[in-house]
Amino acid sequence: MDEIKTNEIYEEEVQTEENALNNDELKSAIETQLSRIRRQSMLLGFQVACHSVLEKIVATTSKQGKITMNDYKRLVKDIDQFARTGISRKVNTDGETEIIEEEISTAETVQN
């Protein structure tokens, strides 16, 4: 009778050790997948930012007629504002972005 109880206890210990290994393997697999997703999302964000800048450049350079120095200055100012806006936003732990108060007030005063 005592042998049966000891075997049951031993089997439970072995099962918990196996579960611990499985949990470690599971954690490492999840961490690997999360790092891949982070890399993919960073790459996607980088591609979108580069695409936006490229569209601004193409829109300026494809204008009919002569492109003046003021056109290039406007382009640089537009790209500068685009980059500063992206850099100034902070990301919460929930993944939501915080918009700075200055950004809201300047967005309302800009006239198109």
C-alpha cells in the first residue's frame, strides 16, 4: 500500500517537472513569436513613414514648370514637421499613443 502511494507521489513530481519544462518551452516560443511580431510591426511602420516622405518628394518634384528654391524649402519644412510629429508621440504600455497638448493647439491654428 505504501509503495502505491509513493509511486503516485513520484509520478506527480515527474509530471510537474515535465509541465515546468513545457512551460519554459512555451515561454520561449511565445517570446520568439512576440519578437518577430515586433520586428514586423517596426518594419511596417518604417516602410509607411518612408512611403509618406517619398510621396511628398514626388509631389514636389513632379510639379509642372520650374521648381524654385522656396518649393524645396517648403518640402524640407513639411518633412521636418512630419518627422517631429512622429517622434513627439509617446506610446503607453497599452499601445495607445499620447498626443501632446502643443500638437493639438497647433493643429487647430494651421490654415490650409
